[in-house]
Amino acid sequence: MRLKKLLRKNIEPRCTYCAHGSPLADGERIACRKRGVVNGTDHCRSFRYDPLRRTPPKPAVLRGHFTDADFSLGDTDEE
């Protein structure tokens, strides 16, 4: 299901994950083959989505203290 989210057709265009751009060292600007140096949030009509340029969101952190019993499905008494 996650793969479908990455490959969907209605992606909001951004130069950050365009096939024509390469990130610069500052991390905010993009060197575009079509328009030169642009901001990463910009886009143009030459936008071509490259799913490999997207960075996945960071995984969620479990907050609190959990034991092994919290993650078991049944009785812990095995005979």
C-alpha cells in the first residue's frame, strides 16, 4: 500500500523530487537542468516525478514504557 502512495499520479509537484533537478549542498536549493538554481518548493511545467528522490517520513517513536506482555496476543502460561 505504501508503494502505491509513492507512485500515485496526483503528486504535488516540487523541484525537490523532480527528475530534472539535483540537490545542492545547502539542502534547500535545487540545480535544475531546465531553469537553473531554484528553491526546492518551486515547480514548473517540465516537472517529471522521480519516486526515488522522495525521502520517506521518519518512523514513529513509541512513547512510554512497554513490557513483552503488552505485545503478546494470548496467555503467557504455556504448559
